[in-house]
Amino acid sequence: MFKNIMLAVDGSGYTDAVLSHGIALAKALNSNILVITIADIRIFEWASAVGADGFISIIPSGTYQDESRNLLDEKCEKLLSKCAQVLKKENVNFETEKLIGSPVDLILERSQITDLLILGKRGEFARWDQRALGVTVEAVSRHIHKPLLVCKNKYRPIKKILLGYDGSDHANCALQHLGHIAEALKAKITIMCVTDDQDLGQHCCNEAESYLSNFKISLEYMIEPGHPDEVLVSHAQENNFDLIGIGAYGHSRIREAILGSTTEHILLQAPCPVLLAK
């Protein structure tokens, strides 16, 4: 199912964790890895535009632009070289690629030829804002059509998985993906349905359990009242889960539009990586 895994790296403190998760999954699933890094040259275009059309004149010299681009190119090449050394040592199949342009647009474009994308929760400017998701991961999570693994800046093996399941199509996709991942990693899955309707919760848990019964994995389920984002995050924190799996959207799309995205809250607050499925 996951024959092609793409890792988007930027040299931030999340890069090691992105690589480690990619390596662990590639080994378990016999997958090929594509590592991409992006030279974001929009800053040069912005500076030129401000100089031409803005209130103040900021027109970078040709020398400044050339030197800055060269530094950016050098950074990307060194980053990919370091990643290649790590991947060669781990003996996994991989390719590397440097792209130039808008990170969000290019990641979404290249994700069309992958089965799973792995991103860090924040990027290289994370130290200036620890309270929000990175701009890139937030935009990518909204628009990507492939499974997305958003990881923390510290890696730990995935042995305990918490699956938030509400019977929606997106949650069903998460169910399928996590069945394969859990079996490959020999991880245990806990199915959690967060609802105040006990009958609905039992139906959802039975449905998920029935599907996963065909996988060679350890499995349990539970039904809890409350708000999905709060309950899932709290349970993952208290019980040291290594991964939370959710569908990108549940049944209550209207509620999410009014009160804010449950998905974004989980991505931001989760104490462990989050697999987002669509």
C-alpha cells in the first residue's frame, strides 16, 4: 500500500525525526523513499516587487540576489547530501530532489506520485512561534489528497497507535492505512470513538474491529464522551501513545467550520505524530 514515501525536509530540528520515521516505515513496508527539499526563492521576488510597486524602495542588487541564491542552493545541496548519507547507511532505496519555488505548491504537486507524505510539525522558523502549526504543514494538510504523517521533533518507534474512528469516509481511510502500518510495525491499535451516543459508538467500534480482525495485530476499543480533539489528545498524552490516526474530516463538517477545525486542534496539540487520512 505504501510503496512510495515522500519526505519533505528543510534542515530544521524536525528533519531528523522525518528521516527516522521514513526509514522505519520504508524498512517495514519495503518502500522507496523520495527526499525533497525546496529552495524558496519567493523572498527575492517579493523584494523586487516591493521595490517596483511598493511605498518604499527595496531593490536588491544583482550581486545580493546572486549571492543569496547561491547560499540557498548550497544549503539545499548539503541537506540532501546529509540525508543521502543517513539513508545509505540504513540501506533503504531512496532518491533525492531539489526543487525551486513555493514549498506548499511543490509539495502538493510532488505528492501526486507518492503514497504517503511525511512532514515536520513546524519548519525552520519554528523557534519564533511554538504555539501554531507551521505555515507549510497547515496549508498542505488542508489541500493534500494523500495520507500525511505530521511528526514531532523527537523520534520514537511506533508501538502504540490510537485511532479516532467515527465511521466517516475519511476515518475509514485512516482505518485501512493504520491496519497496514500496525501490522508491518507490529504495533497495537486502540480504536476510540468519541461520542455521547453509546449505540453509535458501539456500532463504529464494531465496524472498525471487524475490518482490523483480518490483520495480525493486537487490538482494543473504547467509547468516550466529549469533544474528539480534547479526548483523543488527552488519552494519547496520559497513555504514551506513539501515533494518533484520524480522518481529515468527520461527519460534523458544519461544526468544524463554525468552531474551528478539530483536525487542526489535534495536529497542534497532539503529544505524538499524527497520521491524517483523506
